[in-house]
Amino acid sequence: MGPEPVTERLWERQRRELIEAIRERGIDDLTVLRAFDEVPRHLFLPAAVHHRAYQDAPLPIGFQQTASQPSLQALYLQTLKLEPTERVLEIGTGSGFQTALLAQLAANVYSIERVRELSVRARAVLDQLRIPNIALLVGDGTIGWSKYAPYDAILVTAGAPGPPQALLDQLSPTGRMLIPIGDRDTQVLRLYRRTDAGVIHEDVTDCAFVPLLGRFGWPAQS
């Protein structure tokens, strides 16, 4: 006999423990913490890693991709200070968990994923949870989604050699973009802001993401 199925009460307890771990890492924005309480992370993950769903750790989701560490996702959201009226572009849908978090904080979320199977899987869970304010696209995230630009915020969840100009061009006049900048293995999470004087940036923290592949990112390795 295998292990007993996890009950909703146990999922809820583990979710609260994760939120406490996120708080201990300096995340004190109540709207961000509330979003983590509202969205069940385990639904977005493969069954093989369900037992680790509420650990503060990155987890494999297939196709050489990972679901990011929750506290790092929380840092993204807290740094961007999203408003309920804002339009957001996410580059790298992945599991769809961060996409769902964004939907709790912004008016409209547009998310691009290069791996079709991941996008389809994420859409199924988002539909199951009846989250209405999300549009998904399969394609090259480095060129953005100009149809719905400009965006108040852009989040990139893969490491790039530099900020793609196509994404900077799709920011609103006061928009901001969070993106890991560095080499294929290690990066610094950098916040870009569009101002009247031009685009400025500041470094947030060291990080390590999978490479951002695409026309204005890294080339795919054979």
C-alpha cells in the first residue's frame, strides 16, 4: 500500500508553514503573503513532487525547467509593488503558479511560455481554479507580446545576457521590469525602471535561473 493521500487540511497547514518561511526571509507585504495563501501550489506541480510542494525550494517540472523557489517569487512580487489596476507581462509561464499569484495582485496578466506542453498544463490548472484575468501565449518571450503593450510591469523568470530591448520598449512610461542578468549559470536579479530621464536600474539580489532562450536571449544549445 502506498502513502495515504494528503488531505486539504494538511495542504493548508503546509501552506501556512511556507508563508512563515517566506516571512522569515524578509517578505512583509501582506498582499503578497495573502496571494500565497490563496493559490494552492501543489496543483501546479507534477505528482512526483507533490510531497515537496510547500517547501521553500525550486522543484523540477519537466522539460529541463523548474518551478522557482517560492521566497524568490515572493521577492519578485514585493519588489514590483503591483497595483490592482496594473497590466503585467510574465516571461516564462512554467508551472503557472507565479502566473496565478500575479492574477491575485494585478488587473490583467499576460504570460509567454516557449514549451507548449507546460503552457497547456498551466492553462488546465488555471481553468480548474477559475482564474479569469490571465492570457497565455506559446512563443519566444524575448520579443514580448506587443499586442497588449504597454505593461506596467514585466517579470522575466530566466537568466539573460542583457535586458531584451523589445521588452524595455513594451514598458509603460513608468513601467518596471525584473530580470536575472548574467551568464547561463548565475545572475543578479536586476530591476529596470522607465523614467522621464530614461531607463535606470538597480540590483536586487544574486540568483540562479535557467537560461532565457530566444531571439534576444541565449541561443539554444544542441
